[in-house]
Amino acid sequence: MKHDTKWAAVAWAPYSRRSEMFARELGGKLHCIHYLRFQYPLHAPVKYVLQAIRTLQILFRERPNAVHVQNPPFFCGLTVYLYSLFTGAKFVFEHHSAAFDPPWDWALPFQKFMVRRAAANIVTNQHWADVIAGWGGKPIVMYDPYLDLPEGKPYPLKPGFNVAFISTFAPDEPVEAVLEAAAQLPDVHFYITGNKAKMPAGFFANAPANVTFTGFLDPGGEYLGLLRGADAAIVLTTRNYTLQLGGCEALAVGTPLITSDWPYLQELFTGGTVFAANTAEGIRKAVLQMREQAAELTKEIEPFRAESRRLWDERMRQLQELAAPDDGPRRQPARHVPGNQDTPAATS
């Protein structure tokens, strides 16, 4: 069903694959608006003011009547809400799991206010959908459509079995456990992504010889080349209910995945995946299993992607209807219940 909806997507970040994906699927334009140093709290008071001004300038110039907003920071949504008050535009929040983390607890009253006024609130699992519903908002669970990604730029890999640990050196990534596992697997080459400036120099000096720290890689260039060239990708988190976008990207390009053995991730990644405990021993065993079963696991990826795409298309139609102009029909999003027929059978 077609609606006369002009979309825009706004993210206060240098780059956001999820926002880029939604902009592409909704037929809108993505605006990544960012000033000063990224994820540096001391700059926040200044950068948020600059980004709010720039956001309003863009929105009033382009006049979308529906806006996709990445959260956090909720200030971005608050700015879009201000635009909606003057224009009648609707907006949808896309909540990353970090929006529910303790650093944002002080903003709960503002978050709840915005959630109730959004046409829809996109989350990546039923747990957060229940939270949103409890706040009085309209949740819709959307995993990942596993879109075709660019070829990227080839990344030089060594002969033998190569695994890419997709990392940003975030607190929830068990980097030390990966290094311990690598030390126990000297015939496997580990490539660890992420901005090396986040870690002390001694951290890299003490790494095993079979570990290569790639530094930050261009998301559309060598990063995709590394993903495509590696025999497997490793994407881990110690935090439950966290979508692993790196895992989604790996499966999107046909590379089998090792990820943490959270029940949510087992529900999400139902093909081409090995699940590991976030320990050196758990990661070591998962890499050995992957080396033995990589060909078989790779064959599982395509049917998994096809089913995931079918479910995504259903939810996208619901999202379009929720954000349609007021003269369009309305339908509430179907409640997502793990294990029902809308869930891929048993994967940021």
C-alpha cells in the first residue's frame, strides 16, 4: 500500500549503518550530523547545540513529513520532536540498546515523554519492546534485513585460517579473552578492528604474534574487504539484549559468524553461526568448531537471510502505515513473541 510519505533519517554520529539501512528501505535521505569528537562527554554540551541547530536547518529546508531518528542521544529525538510541533511531521525512534544503559538513567523522564509521542519505536528484541510498551509507546521489533552490501576494498590476509574480530574496544567486548584464545591457536590468524587510540600502547605490545590490529577501517572500504575475505567473523558482547551489527554485516556478505551464547542472539542468528561463551576457552572451542564446519555453516546463510528478509518486509509495511499521513489507514504492529511463527527458527 502506497502512502504519500516523504522520509528523512537523522543520526547524530559520523556514521550509522542502521540509519543508513532504514533510509535506504524507506526511500529517504540519511543525515549523519556530527561535530567535534565522537563519544566524548566533555564536548556534549557544545556539540549537541550545534547538531540541534544543523538538524533543524536541514529538516525545515527539506520538509519531510516522517523522520527516522536514532536514539541515543535522546537530544536528537527531542530536536526532531520540536520540528514535528511546527510542521505536523511524524517521527519514529530507532532505539539502540545503549539507550537503556545506566548512563542515560537520568534522562528517563525525557525518554518516556518522547517514546509516547513517536509514531513508532523500533527495537531489536521483545525485551526492549516490553519496556517501550510499559512506557506507553508503540513498539515494533525489527532485526536486520541483511541487505546486499558493497564489495568494499580488498584487505590483505595471510595464508591459512583467518578470523576477523569486529571490535570497537567497547566495554562490553571481551577483547582480553579473544587475545588469550588467539595465544592458544597459533596457526589461526586473528584480525581485530577498532580505533587503537582507545587502548594503551602496552596492550598491543603484549598481543600474540598471530594477532593483527587493523585500526579503524573505512566502513565501505577495507572493513567490508576484511569481512568478505575472512573465513569467519567474531562479534561478542558481555551485555544481554544487544544486537550485533557486525554479525549482521558478516552474514550479509556470506561470512559465517561466531557470537556470544546469549539466548537473544541464538534467537536472532539462526543460521551460519557458532555460539561461544565469553571466555578464552569458549572462544577457542568456537574457532576450532568453525574451522571444521565453515563450509557447512556457510551454506546455511542464504536460506537464513531469505527468511529474515521476509520478516523484515512484513514489519516495514507496518512501520510505513504507522508513520503515514493522517489521512492514511492505521494498523497496530503485531506483537513479537519469541518462538512464534514470525520468529526465525532456531545474530551490533
